[in-house]
Amino acid sequence: MALTSDESVTYISIITAPIIVDGDVVGAVILAANNPDVKMSELELKMAETAAGFLGKQIET
């Protein structure tokens, strides 16, 4: 899966977490790996969710 239409790199694992401000999605935190030996786990999911929550709080203020 490519992240953009003109991207030549294909990613094997992708985790996305929405950045939410006042109930609206304003962006996303994306973690991507193109190495087939890398498996995304609960740790990477929690990292993305934590970063998205932090960014959402920062955008609100």
C-alpha cells in the first residue's frame, strides 16, 4: 500500500490513529514499515494513539 498516489515505496505494515479536535478528525498519525520482517504490535498502536491524543490537545489550545 502506498501512502500517496505518486509514491514508489510500498508499505507492508501501517498503523493510523486519528487526530481529533472538538469531535472532528483533523489529521492522523501514521506509522509505516516497508520491511516484511517488521510486524506492528500493540506497542506501536499505543504510541500512535498517544501521539494523536497529544497533538489533538495541542491543536485545541
